[in-house]
Amino acid sequence: MLLVGRRGGPEERLVPAAGFELATVNIRGLDRDAVWKNLALPALIPASLRAGLRIVDRFRPDVVLGTGGYVMAPAIAAARLRGIPYVLHEKDVRPGLATRMFAGGATMICTTLPGTEKRLRGRRIELTGVPLREGFTPRTPAVPARRLLITGGSQGARNLNQAVWSALDELCERFQEVVHVAGQQGAAGVAEHAHARYRGMAFTDDMPDLMAHADLVLSRAGVGTIAEAAAVGLPMILVPGTFGGGHQEENAAAMVDAGAAVRIGDAELSGPSLVATIAGLDDDRLRAMAKASAAVGRHDAAERVLAVLHKVAKN
């Protein structure tokens, strides 16, 4: 197995540390917010394609897996030019630009959440889920919920953090424990808020353990957190981020449609709206949401993707 990543990216540190071989290409994505940053792309793209061809010709893969995003483009384009079968994995409900570009030649497209197949009609789709690290074990959460887990991702979510802190007394009155992963943006705020039932932190490497003890999750609608919570079978309150073209809205909508989550818009989020939303989740609703979450969850997603790769390689 050979992993291909971006030159200068964190993969240069993470992949060798995990014991895998890494090849890199000099590539960067299309910047929709600062258009002037795209001026170098016409020169960068051909060079990255040539690098992708050199990597593919040297390694001679039986199958190539593209995991979404611009970094996969050189290797996937090279595989297509060389007639090597490739599989794509799309994490968000709304396929990214790179996935849309290469979907036509993919032997199979693995998806994470329901709804992506409607965006890629006519393609071979398999709902595999997104591969997760070990530890996200299915379980039945307590009803009524005793422990609330809040996370806004590694960077945090300012609006989410402020709403939680403004309603902290009410939340701690309702739950036995409130665990809050506030991200880098919330590091200072965590230190300023104290309560016997509140456990705040800027970051954690042990999300599987936090999920193993949570009964309800409040988070942004990033596909990683959604997949982790669904793999355990936890009901969710999702506050989609407004960045990235609003792609989190569709992730949240997929979970709401499945019955696994309720949504609060970022503009409507406040301490009172958060407390009111939680108060509206009676025991029957929580049980139904947990059951729907478990139905969507794929704790064996890695095995499912691997099975697709083996099938494509053999054919």
C-alpha cells in the first residue's frame, strides 16, 4: 500500500509515523474566497499530474482509492490515464469538486451518508460509511439522557461555545455531566467556566471514550463527528457550520431526514434556543433518534471499503 499526499502537509509527519509509505505531490486546492490565490494553479496542475503519473508508473497499483478533496486529483487522474481502476470515497452528502470531476470514470463510489446517491445519479454507489479508528462501539444510550457531549471540531465553534456557556447552569441542572470539547477557539473560555457537573477541554485524542459515555451529542455537522456518533448509536443535535459553501447543511439534513438528529441553525443558536431544543426531546423521541442513528451508523466502514477495493481489483 502506498499513500499519496500533499507536499508540506501534515501527512508527511503522520503517515511515516504510522508505518506506511508515503509519496507526495505539490498541489493545492481552488480557493473560492481569495480568487487571486488561484493564479499559480495553471502551472501547478500539469506539474502535479506529471508527478502523479511517475508515482503510478513506479508503484503499478491494482486499484487506486481517492478519498475526496483536491489532493487525490493527481493520482486519480494518472490512474485514469493509465487505465487503472479507481474507487472514490465521498464523505459529505454534497460531493466535492474533485469527486464530481472523476465520478464518471470511477468503478465504484463509496458514500458516507444517505442522499449522496441522488447527487451522483447513474454512478455505481455503495453506502459504506466513513472508516473510523477503533473504539466506537454500538451501545444503547440512557433515556432520559444523563450525559451531554458537546464538540465543535478541532478548531471549535465560537457560536456553539458561547451558547453552551450562556446556558451552562441550565444544562448542568438537566444533565449529570456536561462534557465540552471547545476547540482551540474555546481554550480560554473553558478555563473561565467552572461547575461541578461541567468538564471542559480544548482538545481530546480520546473521542471514542467520550462517545462511549455520552447519551446525547451536540455538535457541528461535520461528517466525522456524525459518523462517530452514528457508529455508537447516539441521538444528535446538529448546528451546521456556514463555511465551505454550507455543505454541512446537507449533512445535517440527511440525519434529520433519517430521524437521528434535530437541527438548530447557526443564526438561531443561543442559550435559550439550545435549552428549549433539549427540553423538547422527550424520552420517546430520544429512543427513536438513537435507533435511527444506529441504523445509519457504520462501525465496520473500513471493512466495507476494503471489500469494495478487493472486488474491484479482482475484476
